[in-house]
Amino acid sequence: MRAMWKGSISFGLVNIPVRMYTATQEKSLRFTQLHELCHTPIKYDKVCPHCERSVAGEEIIRGYEYNPGQYVVINDQEWDSFVERSTHTIDILRFVDLSEVDPVFFNKTYYLEPAETGGKAYSLLQQALASTDKIAVAKITIRSKVSLAVVRVYQGMLALETIFYPDEIRDEGELDLDIQGKVQEKELTMALSLIASLTEPFQPEHYSDERRLGMLELIERKIQGQDVVVARGPKEGAPVVDLLAALEASLQAQQHKSSDFPDGVRH
């Protein structure tokens, strides 16, 4: 794996050099949209519907929509003033019990590996967290964004998990949770029995994405059976046709033909 961040854990007066790696990856299948007639991948342009033309990158600015159709423009200088400069440190703020952090807060997981001479200090923090069943609440700057995070022990090593800020958690009070009906004692007993019969230690290897695996099998069968298509590239030297100009030219050509044959008579 390639480290996506290098820095240190700031733990009181102790700095622990670490390298950080992404711990997870989504394995969704990505499909390309093709033109049915020639199997060429479809291109998407950034188009201004008002000017009716493609827009170059240097013409694009940032706008925050505060009301439908109304925007506040943020220029580059204003944007840069809010860009966080990376300190390359994981600053531990305090320690809490893992059970105090609801899973809804967890976002993305990263592995932390000791770097250079940080092995002893790394082991010290790892063992201290393991023996106290605590996790460390910290802050880290990743790609110019300050994220709230926790450092915890995972499989005998240190892992960092970015977590959402409280105001990023949606308010469940907006849901209609006025549940009607009283649960009968017999029904609760049966539910508890069902839960007990299905309870076992969590073994992630027992679960898999059946849809993705089935789709991969279908794709492999099609490849082996030569049930494939080859995309055609763009025509070399083909001019880019402006639709409006083409329509105007066609109209002018048709008008010219009509003037050559008055009264609709053709020879």
C-alpha cells in the first residue's frame, strides 16, 4: 500500500511519527455509457444553458446557492483564506470510552503505521489505549480540510477514524416516530427467542456482495465467449459542428434551391 499521509501523533509532549493508509475501499462496479450505434464512450461537456455553449475551466467560479437561483460568489482569495494548512500532526484532544461514540459518527477508517524511530512511542500509546479501553479524540488536516477523528486500537495496531461533526448528523426529530400499538408480552418473548437463535460472534467473512460477484461472473463469461464490442474512436480531422450554424446553413441552402426553381417547377 502507498501512504496517503505522513506526520506524527501529538500525545502530550510525545510525538509519534506515523504513516497513514486508507483502510477500506468500495468495490462497486463502474460502467461507461456508450453510444448504441457505434459503441463509442459518450462525452460530457460543461455547458452554460444561458449562453448555449461549452464553458472553459478558467470561466468557472464558485457560487453558494442561498436561495433558489440566487448565489453568493466566493473568489479565489476568499477561498484561500479558509484553506487549512496541514500541520502534519494528529493532535490528541482528550480520551473517551469507545461506547460513548455512537456508530453514526464514524466516517472513514485509516491504518496508522509507525515511521522511522517511532516504534517504541507507538507501542506505548497502543498498549495504553488497549489496557484502558479508551479511544483518543483528535483533529487532523487532510487535503486542506480539518477533520475530527478518533485514534483507537484495531487488530493490535493503531487506526484513525474520521468522524462527523455534531451538526453534520441529521436531526431525527424530523421523523414521524409516533408509533401506535402496544407490544404483547408473548410477542416480545418470541422476538427475544428469535434474536437469541440468530446470535453469534460477528464473522465478516460470512458476508459478501452477491450482486457484485454475480455481475463479475457474467462479465467474465462474456469476455471468455468473445461477447464484446470495440469502441470506435473519433473521426480524425472531423470538424466540430455547431448545431445552430448547421441549421442556418441548411435553411439557406433550401431557400437558394427554391429561388432557382420559381413556382415550384423543377427541370
